[in-house]
Amino acid sequence: MSNSTIGIGLLGMGVVGGGVATVLDRNREQLSALVGRPLELKGVLVRDASRPRAHQLPAGIITTDPREVLDRPDIDIVVELIGGQDPALEYIMKSVSLGRHIVTANKEVMARHGPDILTEAKGKGVQVLFEAAVAAGTPIIAPLLRDLAANEIIDIHGIINGTTNYILTRMANEGADFNDTLVDAQNLGFAEADPTNDIEGIDAAYKLAVLATLAFRARVKGTDVYHEGITKLTSRDFLHASELGYAIKLLAIAERADGAVQARVHPALVPQSMMLAKVDGVLNAIEVQADLTGKLLFHGAGAGSMPTASAVVADIVDIARNVAGNSVPPSNLTLSDSVSVKPISELETRYYIRLTTADRPGVLAQVGRVLGDLNISIASAIQKETDEVAQSAELVLMTHLSSEAAMQTAIERLEALDVVADVGNVIRVEEW
Ligand SMILES: NC(=O)c1ccc[n+]([C@@H]2O[C@H](COP(=O)([O-])OP(=O)(O)OC[C@H]3O[C@@H](n4cnc5c(N)ncnc54)[C@H](OP(=O)(O)O)[C@@H]3O)[C@@H](O)[C@H]2O)c1
């Protein structure tokens, strides 16, 4: 084994960066043996150098000046763990231009700029790996890129946001209210002080853009992914779904459809018998259906210092072995420009509809006429509860396969009916 080290530069030493520094230190010998040369942390960029760190670094390597990491010629691999777009993207692009290999856990940067970064890296002959950007330590990027390379991917259904899955699990199991559960999740550290990206489905949309790009070899950006959050779900939806034999999950779905790709994140009724319906708490799970393998399930932790460090360090080892062997493998990702992304309006699926209506004869006929005029046929209708004082009733409908465009028009027309006090919720039903 050569004694000359492979230099690592860390950008960011928070939850994940701290875990990476710990693993590089604790597993030093094992990693050196795998790579054939020692790995050495040579520079660590942070925002506030005076902040106490859980992991003790050798003297003199922590800095707040990006040039002290980015411009060091003895750093072979830059590991970006700052998060967000700015300044992470700029640092990644600069490092690529200087011929440094990149490891990142940044879903936002990869969802918005991944194809551009990969093209630039290809030109420079450097590797960019990002296993931790989706589902943290649960492998999904490498399987899509390598292990499933002989397959055509048919579809992906995933639970890829632990915060929302925790909230939905509590709402389902305890009949808990959304706002109360969100506060609990924040107190337990499962949700951030500003939870918008999680609860509005933005975080999952970024991750799905990354997965869809790899699965379908298409340029799918975060903005191409339709997203709808979980804030409109109520305990009543969980009650009705459960009685009908369904769980409610925030699903990230990408599928090939007529030569195009459809990618969407939204709450969905999932039959209780399906694997994803049973994935509870902060865990992540991604079901991939491919033509040769059939269905596969990747299931595990989707966050946390050590699970995420596991994926980041595996990427470092992968690149370091190539640096040690002086060979950069050709990129195994060629993206097609001809695959378009279908808008959500072209979706066909089944729907659950919860309405508060007047409690008098003829209501179902009026509702049925609105739906029938739009070619939406009702599979079942249940009047759930009546409020004698308000003279109102709750009506739960399940439709057959219908068009999303028609459903959006139906919601507007239902809201305009005198007999409908409120369209409580409309949730897509997913069975695959
Ligand atoms: N946390 C997880 O479980 C998890 C899971 C999967 C993927 N990820 C991804 O991993 C990345 C890092 O997440 P994290 O949870 O470790 O974040 P974090 O705890 O907030 O750490 C961010 C680090 O970046 C540094 N930093 C922030 N802005 C900076 C700037 N302008 N210049 C220099 N340094 C800056 C911070 O410095 P200070 O320490 O001085 O503040 C901190 O060390 C993100 O892309 C995230 O999406 C995280």
C-alpha cells in the first residue's frame, strides 16, 4: 500500500459533515485497506469556526475561508455538505473546474442543476457521486445507476420524506391533528423550525427529480415534479381511508408514460396490503419496478448523521479507489433530451372525495350529475355522518379511473353547488 494520502476537503461540518469526519477517523484503517492508500482530511469549511464540534479535528484544518479548501492542490475529493443552493452550487462548480472529484448529499442542487454539473464533470474527467441525496444511507442511487443498468425502469413509488411520514403515521395511529403532530415532530427534532419544504412536498419533489433523472435517463428537474403537501389532511380522512382498507401516505411517483415521464408528489390512498402502506415513522422506502427484476423494495433510514455519513463515505471510497488506481471510469449516465415530462393534468387515476353536503334527498343525484357530465364514474358512495343541528352530512365517494383535468373541473363545479357546503378533500388513490 502506498503511503501517499488521498486528500479530502469537507465543505460543512454539521449533522452529516460531523458524522463523515467521525467515520473517516474511526474507520481509518479499514478505509485505507479498501482504497489502497490512506484518506486524509485536509481542510474543513464552516460558517462559524468558534462553534464547538462533536468531533475533534486536527489543529489548523478548520476554516471559514472557502479558498483554503477549494484552492488546495492536495485535495483530490471535495465533499459538499453545506446544503441548499447558495453557496454550495458555486463551490461544487469551482471544484469541478479545478479537476476535483465531488461527493455531495445535496438534493436541492442535484435536482436543480444535476445534469449541468454532470456534463461539466464529464468534460473535466471527474466523478460526481451523490448517494446520500436521496434516502440517506439507504442505497438507491447506485442501484439505479449500476445494479439495474440492464433493466428498463417502469415506475418508482417512494416514501422519501421522513418528517411527513412520521406526521402521517401519528395521525393514522392516534387520530391526531396535523398541527399538533407537526409541533411534536419539531420538538423531537424530526421537523425543522420552518417545515415548509417537508410538509409542502418540496423536499420529496427534489429527491424524486433526482431519482426520475437516473431511472429514465431524462432531464427531470425539481420544477418538473408536481407537488402537493399534507396540510389539508384531517383525522376524518384517515378514519374513512382505514375503513375503506387504505393507508394515507405522501407518495413520490415517477413513471414512464407513452415515451414521456410523469413525476409527482402528493398524498395518496395506498391499499393496506401493499408494502409501502406498512412503512411507518421516519423511515423511507422506495419501490422500483423494472422489466427484468420485477418489483424491488429499498427500505431504511432516510436521515441521521451516521446513516447519511455511511452513504457519503461509500462515495468517497468509490472515488478514492479510482484516484488510487489512476483511472476515472466513464460516466454511466447519458441523458436523453427527447424524453418530455407530462403535466399532472394528463394523469388518470382513481380518487377519494370527501364532501360536506346538505342532509336532504336528491343531494347524491346532483353530485353524481356533476361527476357524470365530466365522465367521472362513482365506484362507491357512503354517507358517513349527519349533523342534525347543521342539517349537514358527510359524503365519501370513491371513483373509477378518471382524468385529473376532469377532476379539477369537477371540484370547481361541486364547490359551486348549493347542496355542497365544502369539498373537504380530494385524494388520489394509487394501486400498482
Ligand atoms: N441531516 C440529515 O439527516 C441529512 C440526510 C440526507 C442528506 N442531508 C443533506 O446533507 C447536507 C448537510 O446537511 P446537514 O444536516 O449536515 O446540515 P447542517 O447540520 O445544517 O450543517 C451545515 C454545515 O454547513 C456549514 N455552512 C452553512 N452555510 C455555510 C456557508 N455559507 N459557508 C460555509 N459553511 C457553511 C455549517 O457551518 P456551521 O457549523 O459553522 O454552522 C454546517 O457545518 C444537506 O444537503 C442535506 O440536505 C442531510
